[in-house]
Amino acid sequence: MTIHQNLIAGEWVGSDAVKNINPSNTNDVVGEYARASADDAKNAIAAAKAAFPAWSRSGILERHAILRKTADEIMARKDELGRLLSREEGKTLAEGIGETVRAGQIFDFFAGEALRLAGETIPSVRPNIGIEITREGVGVVGIITPWNFPIAIPAWKIAPALCYGNTVVFKPAELVPGCSWAIVDILHRAGLPKGVLNLVMGKGSVVGQAMLDSPDVQAITFTGSTGTGKRVAAASIEHNRKFQLEMGGKNPFVVLDDADLTVAVEAAANSAFFSTGQRCTASSRLIVTEGIHDRFVAAMTERLKGIVVDDALKAGTHIGPVVDESQLKQDTDYIEIGKQEGARLAFGGDLLKRDNPGFYLQPALFTEATNQMRISREEIFGPVASVIRVKDYDEALAVANDTSFGLSSGIATTSLKHATHFKRNAEAGMVMVNLPTAGVDFHVPFGGRKGSSYGPREQGKYASEFYTTVKTAYTLA
Ligand code: NDP
């Protein structure tokens, strides 16, 4: 099997390889991917540092052309790349292709942004002096990504980093190197100069840590767990560098008595269980007022009975497997914790056998949960959700906000008054009315509050806040 190598200073290097395993069929090896060392990471950082002066001054048409070409190739290969994604991560093929299209759209968006770079001119308070305010690339940006969106998250970090003139050292999650390798290969062939984008696949504790420890990395953007996010923050403060964190969620989805039951059930099922519940925007707390509670639980249970859990690549599969054995253990441990805490397992939670060996888990729905239980407070990151019964809207809002996280928040209601109040008062970066908590557009800001996020928003034009630094220049006329 050919080894997919790391890209350092424009050269493909590395021979020590790791197998990428398909979670739908653990006998299927998706490919072999080089494992970088800490020295490889240092070489990649040095290459990115050397490439920065020229790239930061490169013409906007050059950046536009490379990003545009990348978008076009991703779109042209969406079926193949979507299949690779589903094979390595376990999302359904439809979800894999959808995420790939989104990655293409992101590159397309930032290809456009490269042509829209602008500054401001402002008169000085002193006569005959002009002031220009411009944005410049920050320098070497370290990009550390998780396994749950193997192509979209790398795309939404790499595209703006390059667009605004930064050079990049990119470390994808070791579990899903395939899509990351593919987009780096596409960008490399699209004409990026040597050293502008470097790929170092490998362990977070080795490669990621080497990036955190380097004084030559001027900014780090990270998506993943709260624990690793805190390490990124501490190391970045130590080095006085910019950092941006997207971490977990415990996103609430409120269902009010006046909700359209079909809309509520569809949005809740999608929020909690699609993509195997492995989305930071997934909802795992379904907060339901007492007038609709029993009808909602009955309808949700019926909906769950119709959900097919199977091989991600198989036609008719609604939910693929859990990403790997350790995440499966985390999910089933939490199901046990929920039972011990006194919640009632109303549906699912069993391990499932399918044609091929894989990490198949039936979606689990708890009822009679309280917001104080661990299953309501800690991120599970699997197809496990709890129904929390509340008296009325006021209690629902209070419970929704009673969490250390604040990424996404949803409500099902036909009341304009409650929808408006919820949009204003939900303590979250994103609010959804009669829509799933997950599923966001690529051209608008993405991010949260409280323990979910730190630093400027990602995506859309707001991405420039993180990937640029502002310069104020004064000139005597
Ligand atoms: P991690 O935070 O460990 O992984 C995220 C990224 O950080 C990976 O690329 C990882 O590398 C890297 N990393 C790990 N350790 C270090 C380090 N010391 N220095 C620098 N980088 C490092 O999350 P996991 O993948 O282990 O998932 C654990 C839990 O995190 C999940 O169960 C879920 O609760 C949460 N999570 C949340 C996500 C979100 O989008 N909010 C996404 C993914 C996970 P590598 O994996 O290659 O070792």
C-alpha cells in the first residue's frame, strides 16, 4: 500500500506509517498515512516561517486563483472525497458528500474574500496627517483539527489562513488523516509556493505539542476537547500568541407546548442523533414542557424505531457507526451512568451487530432526566440524548442556560413571543428556531460562548478577525 506522506517545505516526506481504519468495517484499511515526529513538526514550522514574508506579500490574484482552483477540484471530486470521508469517519455517504461540498464552498468563499481585502482611510485629529488602517497576515498559523468533520473543519481553517496571507502548519486528528491529506494535495498541486502549507499528520501529544511549544507559531486555531483546548490556551499565553478555541457543547433543544410536534421531533432527532451525535452542535438535552412531554416522547420513540444504523456506505443507512472503540466506550459508559443516576432509558443504547465488524450503537433516549445529572452536564459526543421535563417556558430557558457550555441552542415553538425572547436570551453563540441545533451555513459566523469557545468567530468575513492583525499607519502629507 502506498504511504500518504507529510508535506514539509514543499516535499512529500515520511515512511513511518499508521493505518487508517474504517469504523463501519474494521477489516477495511482506508490507507496508510505517515506519522510525523516532533522534529518533523519543527521542520514544518521553520518552512512556514521562511515562506511567510513572500506569501504575505503575494498578489491577491495569486491567492484567489489557488483557492478557486482548490474549490473547483473539491467540487469535481465530491463523490470520491465524500466516500473517503464516510469510510474513514463513519458518517453516511450523503453526509460525507454534503460535508465535502461545504468544504468546496468554503474555498470558493475565501477565493472571493481574497479579492475583497480592503482597509480604511481616516483623517487624523492633527492637520495634514492621513491614517490608513490595514489588515496583515499574522504569520505562521498552527491548525489543529478533530476527527468529527474531517474535511469541513480543515477547510474552514486553512482557506482563511491562506486567503489573508498566513503560512500554515496543519495537524489533523490522527484518526482521520485521509481527507486532510487529499485537500493538502489539491492545494499543493494548485500552485502554493513551497512551505506555505505544511502537513504534519501524527499524534497530538507529539506533533500538536511541538506546535504549542514553538515560539515561531504566531497563532493557533484549535477544535476539539475542552481538556486539549485548555493546553492550547496555556501554551499560547506563555508564547504571547493569538489563539482560537472551539470546544464542546451540551446544547439544549427546547420544545414548548405550542410546538408543531412533527417539526419538533424532526429537529430533535436530527440534532441529537444524525452524524451519530458526533457534532459539537448536537443537542443532547431535550427540554420539554409538561403539556407536550408525553406526546413528544411517544413520537420521538416512534421516529427512533425507524432509524437505520448500519455501514456508512450502505444505501438506506441513516446513522453510521461511532468513530472508534474508545469513543464507543465513552458513549456506553455514559449510558450506564445515566441509568445509575436514575434516568429511564426509554429507547435504544444497545450495541448492534451488522454484516461487518464495526462500532455500531443504537441511538439512546433517556427520559426522567434532570439537568443536574452527569449525562446532562458533560459532553458525551455520541448518539445519546435526554429528555428533561419542565413546567413552562421560563423554566425551559433557565434549564437551557444552566450549563457551562454555550455553542448552539434551539427551540421548537409557534409563538413569536417565545421565539423572539429565546433568540435574545439564550446564552449561546448560535440560536435555532424550529431548526436542528446543528447544521450551519458556511458564510456566516460560527462559534460559541462560555466554555465552548474562545477568541474570534470562525467562518464568513468574521474569520478575518483571527487570521489578520490590524496596522494603523500615519503619514504627513
Ligand atoms: P482532542 O482534543 O484530544 O483532539 C483534538 C485535536 O487535538 C486532535 O488533532 C488531537 O490529536 C490534538 N491533540 C491532542 N493532544 C494534544 C496536545 N497535547 N497538543 C496539541 N494537540 C493535541 O479530542 P479527542 O479526539 O480525543 O476527542 C475527545 C473528546 O473531545 C470527544 O469525545 C468529544 O467529547 C470532544 N470533541 C469535541 C469536538 C468538537 O468539535 N467540539 C471534536 C472532537 C472531540 P490526535 O487526535 O491526533 O492525537
